[in-house]
Amino acid sequence: MLAKYTMGLLVVGVVVGVLATRERRYLKSGWLWVGVLASLLIFLPNFLWEWRRDFISADFLRFVHERDVGQGLTDGFLAGQLELTMLALPLALAGLWFYFVEAKRYRLLGWMYVVPLALLVVMRGRDYYLAPGYPMLYAAGAVWVEGKIRGATKVQRPEWAGMVRRILVVALVLDVVVAAAMALPIAPVNSAWWKMASKTVVVFPEEIGWEEFTQSVAEVWNRLPREEKGRAAILAGNYGEVGALNLYGERFGLPRAISGVNSSWERGYGEAEPETVVVVGYPRKFLETYFASCVVGAHVWNKYGVANEETVEDPEIFVCRGLKGSWEVFWKSARRFA
């Protein structure tokens, strides 16, 4: 839960699994409740942080979910499971069979997959949210298949056992090769292979051009008068931009960038209120609402000519001066989720 709140779905699966199986006998064990208490104590600081901030993560998750549903990213959840498992799907199904039919003492693990699956279908989650549930199905499926192979060998059918082993090896190797080809950034940018993979992994274009992006911001920053830089800041609109600026920025002599996105907003805009702001990732209309003057200093580009969020949606790098109100008011308006 400290890493991902979606782990709460797994907790529900564990609870249902305990209540639906003979493992409910452990409800009488003091050790179980000591474990529950220990987990709650470990999570307590995170809960208190949320409480003091009016459970801001609920607002964040609501925004992300509404965005995903609106963009159709939650459509085809069940079909997406076929994409996740590919040729290993029979092994996953064998694992479910093993848990619920062949080895009932492990049925709890089957519920730990089925319950999150049902919840994600109802809640309209993204298909990859369930990906961590498959390794335990593959493990059980491998045990079940190996048992069948050994049984076939004992009844003098070694040729059948050998064929099944070969088919499984070929299927899993093909899975690895196809998954690597489509999901890892190993294809040359702009090649036919890369363009095909980008249709599946839509974030590939967003991984391009961050050094050029930082260099462009640095060129705008370095054109500021020396005396103005001491009262200036760099404001980025999303976590990719602020991450790139703070990763590569030192190389170009840039100060740490600030951002209104997610937890970066919590870090604020510094002790001194900036008078000049180099801004990227915010639309002109928003900036002109709060600043007396905003001029374009440069445009974002990348050497591959790849169209992405930075080059298409908000490509302009602004230099803004003369905040009309207070930084406290502006900072509240600059807050974003992404």
C-alpha cells in the first residue's frame, strides 16, 4: 500500500479467500491479528499524511480514472488480458484449474487472482493493473502441467510428454521475443518496427527528446539578464518535464525546476517568490490570465522529429513577468494531476 493503493484490491482478494476456504480457521489465531496490526502501523504515517491533506490521493485517483475512461483506455479490459498473457494463457488457465480443483489447499491463491479481476472489471481499471497476478498462475500451471507430463511418462507415453514440453518451451520463448520486441525501447526510432511498437506502447514517443528539451529551456534561461536570474524560476507543466530539467539541468547550468504536478506541487516554489518565470508545459491562455507579460522564447523540438506531448500540445517555452496577484493564489491554480 505504501507503493500502490491498488494493492488494496489484493487485500480484498486475501480476505475473500480466507473467508471462502478452510483458511478461515486462522481467524482464531492471535498471530494473524498481530500481523494485521503491524501492517496498519507501518501504513499509519502514510494515512496521517493523507488525512492532513484531505486525502489528496483520492482526488488524484479520481482524475486519473475519469481521464482513462474518457480516453477509452479502460475499454477492452478482458481482451487486454489476452495481450498480457499471449501464448502463456493456457498456462495461466491451468494455474486457475490447479488452485480451484486439483489442489484445494491452495485455493486462497486462486481467490487472490479472481477477486481483483472481478473488481477491476466492475471499476473499469486499466488492463495492465492485473499483470502482477499472473506469475502465481504461471507457477501453479507449470506444476499442473509437469504433473501431467510425469503421469504420461509413467504410462509409457514419453513421446506425448516430450511434445508438450517442446510446445511449451517454444510458446514461452515466442512470448518473450514478441514482448521484448513490442514493449522494450530497442527498435531504432522512426523505423517501421518502432512505429508499429508505438501503437501498442503509446508512451514510446514520450521518451524521445528530453535532452533537447532541456537544452531549449537552457537557451531561454541563459538569455535572461544576469541580475534577473537571481529572482527567476523555471516552471514545468508535467512530471516528465520537471524530471528531465532536474536530471539534465545541472549540465546546462539550470536551477532546480518547480512544478505544479502531483507531489512536486507539495515542494512549493521556494522561499523567495520568483519575479520572472521560464514556463514550459502550460498553455498560453492560462499564463496570460495570471501574468502581465508572457513572450515565447523558444519551441520544443527533438532531433528525431517525433510528435509527442511536448512538441505538439504545449511546444512553446514562455518567459513570463509581472504576476498579477500573489504567488499563493497562483500556485493553487498551477496545481495539476498527471
